[in-house]
Amino acid sequence: MPGFELFGDSERKEVQDVLDNGVLMRYGFDAMRNGHWKAKALESELQNTFKVNHAQLVSSGTAAVSVALASAGVGAGDEVIMPTFTFVASFEAILMLGAIPVLVDIDDTLTLDPKAVEAAITDKTKAVMVVQMCGSMGSMDELKSICKKHNLHLVEDACQAIGGTYKNKPLGSIGDLGCFSFDFVKTITCGEGGAVITNNKQYYTHADHYSDHGHDHAGSDRGAETHPFMGYNFRISELHAAVGLAQIKRLPEFLGIQKKNFNIIREALSGIPEVTFRTVPEGGEENYGFLNFYLPDLETARTVSKEFKSEGIDACFHYFDNNWHYVRKWQHLTEQKSLYPLSPQIEEGLKTLKGKEFPVSDHYIARNLSCLIKLSWTADEVKSRAAKMAKIIKETV
Ligand SMILES: *Cc1c(COP(=O)(O)O)cnc(C)c1O
């Protein structure tokens, strides 16, 4: 992570194809295209790579989550269970549909605690959103069986874990719908972009139409198409898709580099008794985009994080003090700071969040450091970085 570190000739060639024929839109203009359909080609690469029947590209990962929920019929007044530790996009995508985000604790997988999920289910719950944070995953078998038992949709936000697997299944393909982001800092980037994947044909058809103003995409005259239901514009452009098409073919190469770099750093830290690693559920394999570990307490984590920064160890995040990824700093959500009136259902639903504490989530996030694994490091850079990190931690604990 991130894929832009290794941009090269293949990205340039795909973009040049689009510029050469001049069709920047993914739909229509058949005669002008010279056979180039970058978005369609990327969708078929996604289907093959993630072993699913359908993929729908959209304009961002946040859009992907909204489109996935909408495609499954989640909307006004419905509750969607999500973790306290995730990017703000998770609740944004839920609120956009008029649905209510219900925040629940994480466990040491760094995503949904299945027991907390089950305890939060009400007669308004429609979906559970597991966010595969920092390259790894939740306890998917448990979450799946809870969803089955209570007849809920399982939506997988795999934006940070593309290429990871659970029991040999690609992350994103395990829930009813899976979401990816191809924003500029993700493992595979389009600049901006996202995708919904699913094996459910009806959800796919919904996603296809909904993300393009409700267009049914039948025939070859866009103006004559019909609109079976209302939609929105979450289209990706051909230019963005072209970059992603080059990048997705390089996923195995990127994952290989991440794994190698990850293991060097993990090895260096594993001899320190005070360091423990995040739990990866049995049968799971991370995408190695981040190395996550726990220190004994908040104070140690804060000191190590500060020392890392001053010693040039960049991109190691202490999410407890971060504005964007943990509920503790989401005052704009908990205090309902909206530009426009929120629905009475959302106002009521969010009331319970005001002043609410999450001591179990704090227990994990306070002690966790999450270090980005870069693709562009040389072998020497990784080794000296790993040694420096180990030294700082040993001197602090
Ligand atoms: C990046 C990210 C998103 C949102 O993706 P964008 O393409 O930036 O909108 C959603 N969820 C998670 C977990 C992310 O990391």
C-alpha cells in the first residue's frame, strides 16, 4: 500500500489508450472507442480476481458502500451495525441513505466483536457492516451465522484489505455484498474509484442502474433507455478505470512485496515480550498492507508513536488520537453537526451516541499501533526501519 508508489508503463499505456480515442465516459460512444472499454474490462478483472459473478465500478469506496446498501434495499430508518473503529466513510455511506449507523465494539481482530453485534440487533436492524480494517478481517464465520440467524445482510467493507483471504475466499466476496476503494492511497488505485462485488444478480442489477441515474443500460441508445427506479450518479470515468485496469493486474506483485516487507518488520518486533500482534481469525490471511501490534498501555503507545515520528518512522498510526478512524474524535457525528436537517429517525438514532463510552474498543485502540507497509522500500530501508522500530520500543517499555 499504496499502489501509486509503483506507477509505470502499464498505467501510462492504459491511460494513453483512453486519451487517444477521446471517450472519457464509460457508457456509450461505441463507434469512437476503437474497442476500448476500460471500466468494463476492469469489472471483468475484478470478477476473475475475486471469484464473484458480478462487479460494479463506482466513483469511490464511500459510494460503493452506499450503493451496496441501497442495492440490498437498506434505507430510511433502517439500522446498520458498524464498528467503532473504521474510516468516517462508513457512517457517511449509511447516513446518505437515511439509514441509522449503530456503532458497536471491536475485539482484538480490530473489527466487529460478534457478541457486540448480536447484542445490538433490534427489529429495525437490516444489515451488518464488517470493516476489514488495516489489511485483516473479522470473525467471518461467526458474523455470517449471526446474519443468517437474524435474516440480515452482511456487507463487507474490504477497502483496506484487498487481496486478503478467509478460508481461501477473497475478502469482499464472503458477505452478500463487498466493497473496495481505489482512492489514491489504497493498494490498488484509480486516483478515485470504488467497486461493489456480489454473487447476487439482482443486487448487481440494482447497483448497475442505481449508480447511473437509474439507467437500465438496455440497447445502444442512452437517451431511449428506461428508468425502472430512481438512481444517482456514482459513475467512474474511463480515465480512472484505465489506471485501475493496469493496477489490478499487478495485485499479486504488490501483495508479494507487502508480505516480504511485513515479515521483516514483524520478525524484528516479535522478540519483544511487551509486543503482541492483532488476532487474525483462523483460516485468514492478511493482505499485509499494515502491521498492527499492541503495546502494554496507552501511555507506552503514545510515547512510542511520538518517538517513531521524531526518528523518521513515518506512517505508523496511533488511531486513539486520530480524528478520522475512531469514534473518540467523531464529535461531528455524535453532536449531529449537519449542514441540512437530519430526519427525525436519524436524530433519534444518533442520540444514544452522545457522551457514550466504548471502554472495550478503547482497550484495544489505545494500545494499538498500525504501521503502513510501503511497496517502494528497498531491502536495506526495511531492515534499518525494522531495527530502529525495535530499538525505540525496547527503550520505551
Ligand atoms: C478508504 C476507505 C473508504 C472510502 O473510500 P474512498 O474511496 O476514499 O471514498 C471506506 N472504508 C474504508 C475502511 C476505507 O479505508
